[in-house]
Amino acid sequence: MPLDLEINERFKPEPRTDFETECMERLQPGEYEIYSEKLNNIVLEGKEILTRVGVSGFFHSGDLIVGLYTAKGDLVTAYCGVFLHSVTTQIAIKYILKYFKDDPTVGIREGDIFYANEALYGGVHNPDQAAVMPIFHEGELVAWAATAVHQPETGAIEPGGMPVTARTRYDEGMKLPPMKIGENYQIRNDILEMMANMVSRAPRMQVIDTKARVVDCDRIRVRIQELIKDKGIHVVVGVMRKMIEVAEEAVYKRLESWEDGTYRSVAFFDTIGTQDSLIRCFLTLKKEGGKLTFDFTGSSPENDGSFNSFAHIVRAHSAIYLFGVPFADLPTASGIFSPIDFVVPLGTYLNANWDASVANSPVSNSGTMAVIGHAMAKLLFASGQHDIATAVYGCRGSSFVVAGVNQWGVSFADILANVFNSEGGGARSDRDGIDSWGFPWGCWGKGPDVEDMENEQPHLHLFFKHLQNSMGFGKYRGGSGATIGVAVQSVPALVYQSNSKNHKVPTSLGLFGGYPPATHPGLSLKNTDYFEKAERGDGDLPSDVMELVKDRTIQGDYKVEGNIRFAEVFRRGDIFIGSSSGGSGYGDVLDRDPKDVISDLRKGMISEEVAKRLYKLVYNSSTWAVDEEATVQARNEERDARKRRGKRYEDFVAEWSKHKPSEDALSYYGAWPNAEPTRQIVRI
């Protein structure tokens, strides 16, 4: 595999060809409007099929993309659970075009099937696997179809594909560069057997899910060729190119309407997996006329753990916000990136050297998502678009892996996707965030059916509930996160692991005085009597984690730890508990309507301590009646206390600049406070 990172920089549209110009000029009135929607419906059909034919939880939850690309590999449209895959898959296609099109031993022909999971060329990390098929018309390459889904096992040094203890790329398992895996519409069995051998913890899942991706690509290929036969090549190629250019033109115009300025944001997380340390993600967002620049200079240096990224992965994560919020009404096309530039310095953890481990790059880029959402919200608010200037959603990356042999005797490794897809939404300028809103990386994903999951995974779901006090507080609060408890059943043992970050420091950021969401520990119980109590029909089985911890009616060894939890064996009756993050708050807590505070109390979303200490609510706990006069007085007293605590800005900066975290907390941060590199990393 050549090391050719120039391909990763080709995320903007390729120059228009003469044929594309001719096709656009031949479009008749109404054809663009009708057939752009037809192309959208084709990829939507592909998405609906893909959620039904795969095995792993990410297929069932819809955390995937089905995309259509031009002959040169530019994104035309995609139906996404995960916007970032629609961007990175362009890289795999452009790699194939550059290295294989004129290679007589490979070539690109009708019926060819390509595949990739190499993070350098088309992935975000190697669990992200993509199938790609060329689409021909009368012997000419006219388009590409692609499907990409996270695969929850890669044969890495730990189960689950996202090894916490990985220190280099050599620890990550199967890494296929873009390669041909089939011809004449048939996948080669020797290639499938090679994959299964590399992913021997879950070979059945790998084989079935690979076939599912390919089947879906072929459905897109068939539909596009049918449309060409029905309406002609000029209509299809013309509409594809126009979708890219409509997006491009609209973004330029929208940017010109926004307020020029420089908007900054900084976020932190507190682990690289193998060791706790603050990591800084620093963004300077510059808006000038019709140009937007995301500059990540000042972010922490790369580390020798698995919490690193590459520059193209950062750009892909920006698509989650850009495609999903300010440009959600435009075609999901590469033209959106035309007026947008990125500065991601080499040697930072966001743009590590090629041999670094990026197994946990999505978790690492939760910082990217936090600062992009935060800085963009300030830009949008300044530009008068208050309706979409929202606080940051929960983006902890609640990745809980389960692996072993299931009740059917089949080896498996999977992720508890229902927790993934239950992070809280960010509060907005006029309302609260959505409780258990979704998956930050795939905002259209859904929680898989619990009974469906239990059919593949031999554990019992004890509870799956909103988690009290998990959201960021404010005039409008963030959405609640969730907590899940599962107990091993039907098999002697399973392995569980967590690579969620945030032991103590939240990454998501509150907006305009709103609070960030809370952090939560990991919890497990070993040697329990849960099933004995269930078989007796005891009436004191806990229905959520708060009851479990408070009442302790379940006997066993309780263990409280951080969110990074290394692979560990759990035996029958042992209980694994994890949680997702809430969303961030918007505005001052003292401005929250007392009725909304009472509503949260009655639902159990917040505790009495939060209502009284933060919201300064005075009420009758028996009748829920608010003492409005006393509440106004308590809030005014707190405002006066704030003024007494206040300092002049220059005095605050002088005092604040004297503070510094402990050296233990800065092991991988870089030099304090600017995060410049302090060590040289050698990987072998």
C-alpha cells in the first residue's frame, strides 16, 4: 500500500468535465427537481435494505451510510445515519481511481466489487468498513455506489475493534487498503475466508455483514442503471453534477450572509485510554466573506495511545455538524466543502503521524464535535440564526463492547448500540434539548430492539432508563442521557469493555451560561444473587441504577471505576452498567421557568438538591407548589452574590493564569498552557 496522503486532501469537488457541462446544459425545466429527489430516494431505499440484511447492532440501528458518487468519486448524495462516512468514502474511491484504473492486474470493470477499512484511505478507524462498486453505462464509468458501516470486531488486541490499549497501528487488527474483492458481481470466497480468519472472534458476523454491504451497493447500481435506461445518461449525470454545484453555490451565499469574525472554543477530555491525562482540542473559527476556516492549532500533541486522529477524519467529523445543522436543507454533497478550509497541524493528536493508533479516533473527535458545535453556535447567533444556535449535544462516545460465545454457540463481538444512540440533545434558544436524543456520530440512528439484541447477545437487559442529573442545566436544559444494566445469562461468561471517555471532565460545552453535562462513573457487580432473587419472584429488584446503588438489595461485589474499562470477564449473574451523556444547557439557570423545574422534579429527571441549590427554587415538596415570591427573592440574592464574587476581567485573567493542573494531569497534554509538544514518540 503506497503512503499517499495527498488523496486525503481531495475532499472538495473535482473540476467539472466537459461531459458533465454538456449534461447540465441539456437538462430541461423540472428535471433537476424531479430526478435529484429520485436519486435521494434511491439511496434511501438502500439504507432501508441495509438495516435489514446485516447482523451487527450498527446495521440494525441505522448507524451507516449509503452513498452515490460521481465517476471521479465526489459525493452526490447519501442517506446517512453517520454523515462522516459519506465524506471519507470519497477517499477510497479516489484511491481506486488513481492506483487501479490503469493497472492491468486490477482495473475497474462492470461487476467489480471493492472493499476497504484502512483508516488512512476511506475509514475513520478500521472498524469502519466500506464496500464500493463502479456503475457503468455502455462501457463507460459514470458513477459509484458505496455503503459504509461500523463493524464491531476487527481482530485487534482487544475485542470490539476499538482497543483501549493499542499503542500503534500494528495493534488494531485487520486493515484492508482499498482492494478488489470480487468480479462479475461475485465476491471471492477466498477473500471472505481471509477476512473471517483475521476477525476470528466474530467470523460469521464479518462474512454476513460484508455481503450485506455489497448487496446494497448492487441495489444502488441497479437503480441508477434503470434510471439511465429510462431517462438517459445526460439526465442522470447532469443532475448528479448539479446537486454538487447547487450545494456549493448555496453555501457561498449563506456564508456571505453570516457575520464576519473570529470565534474560538476549547474543549478537554481526560484520558488516552492507557493513562489519564487532559487532552486539549482548540479551535479558531474564522469567517471572512464567503469563506470559513477551521483552525485547530493549539490542540494537544499526538500520543502513544489509541486516542489519535488524522486530518481527514477531523474534516469528516465536521460534516456531522455542517451537513446536519446549518446546511441540512442542502444536498448532502461534496460541494458543501468548496468554501471551507481546515488547518490541522501535523503532530497534534488530531493529525498524528501515519503509524499512530487511531482506533479511538471517533472518541477523540468528540472534542472536535464539541468545539465545532460551540463555535458555530456563536457564529450563527451573531448572524441572527438563533433557531439553530444550539448548545452542544452529549458526545461522550458511550462505547460498551460485549464479546464471547453466544447462546447458539456462535462467536460474536458487538457494541451495545442502544446506549450509543441515547445521548442527550443540546438545549436550544427557546426550548430544552431532547432526552435520549440519539447518537452524536449518527443523528438518524435508533436504539435497536432489546429482544432482537438478546437473541444475538446472551445477556438480560435489567433496565434502560433516563439518568437523573445527567444533563447540562440552564434556562433551557440539555436532554437527559441514559443508563443501562445487563446481566450475563445463558452462557458461563462474557467479556465487557468500555472506551467511553470523561472520567471527571465533560467535553460538551454549555452555551451562554448553560452548564455542561455531568460525568458519570462506570459500575459493575460481580458474584450477585440477581437470578436467584428473580427466580424467587422477589419484589425488590431494582428498576434503575439509582435504586440499585441506594438500596443495594442485590448482593454482590460492587465496583465503581472510570469510564475507560479494560476488557474483563463477567460470569453468569454478573452485572455490567454503563451510561450515556446528557446534552449541554443554554442560558442562565436563574432564568429557568419554575414550572419547568417542577416538571423535571416530578419526572425524576433532576434531584431536589439541583432544584434548590442551582435553580434556587423554593417549593413545597409534598404538593409541588412553587413559592413564587420566595423563589424570586432567592434568585435575586444569588445574582447579588454573583456580583460580589465578580472581578474585573484583567484581574480575573491575572489570577486564573496562576492556576495549573497537577503534572499527572498533564502527561499527554503538552506544555502548559499552549499544549506544545514535550516528547518525541517512536513507534516500532
